Amino acid sequence: MRERRKIMTGRVVSAKMTKTVIVEVEYTRQHPLYGKVMTRARRFKAHNEDPLAQLGDRVKIIESRPLSREKRWRVQEIVQRGVVVEPIAEKELESLRAKEDADRVAARADQERRAAERLAKLAGADAESDKNQESERAE
């Protein structure tokens, strides 16, 4: 009788390689001395023949013959499609950067306006002091 193959369920954390995904399988263990329950994770490279599994998906992987130096698992099925968080975070970062840039431009324009007002005020004060000095000399 043939041996049963190991089956694990995990989340796809990288799908950047062709026909290969990295699946992170989380499990809990109790600390040997302190007894606290700890979450641990292992990463497995799994063969993804038709690139169906994408980043964020929850997949079931099954043990297989060695397919490459580090690849000994195959994606058996996609249990749940995942929501990719990274592009959403990138969009939020871009909007925050755009807002910061707009704020910076507005602050710079405000500074320039205030500087121009101060210069105009000083120029006006200089003109008045020049007139006062000329009138004092005339008297």
C-alpha cells in the first residue's frame, strides 16, 4: 500500500516566480518551559503549474517528489481567494504623498506671500523714512 502524502494549508506570500509560489503555513506550539502558546510559521516553495494561485490566496499544498532543489510541494487547490493588501497600501501611500506635496507647495506659497508683504512693508517704511529725512533736511 502506498504511503499517504502530507497536506498543509497556508497563505501565498509570494508569487513572483514562474510556476512557483511561496506558501507560509502557520501553526501553534506551546513553549516547553513557560507554557505560553506561540504562533510559528514555515515557508514552503510549491509548484503552481497553471498560475492560478496568486498573492494572498489561501491554498492547500500536497507533498510531491522533488521538483527542484527546494521545491517538494504542489498546489492542490485554492481554498479561498485573498485580498491583496500591498497594492491597497501602495495607493494609500501615494495619496498621502500627494497630499503632503500639496501641503508643502501651499506652505511654500504662503511663505513667499508673507515675505513679499514684509518686503513691501519695509520698502514702504523706507520710503516714509526717506521722505521724513528729506523733509527734516529741507527745514
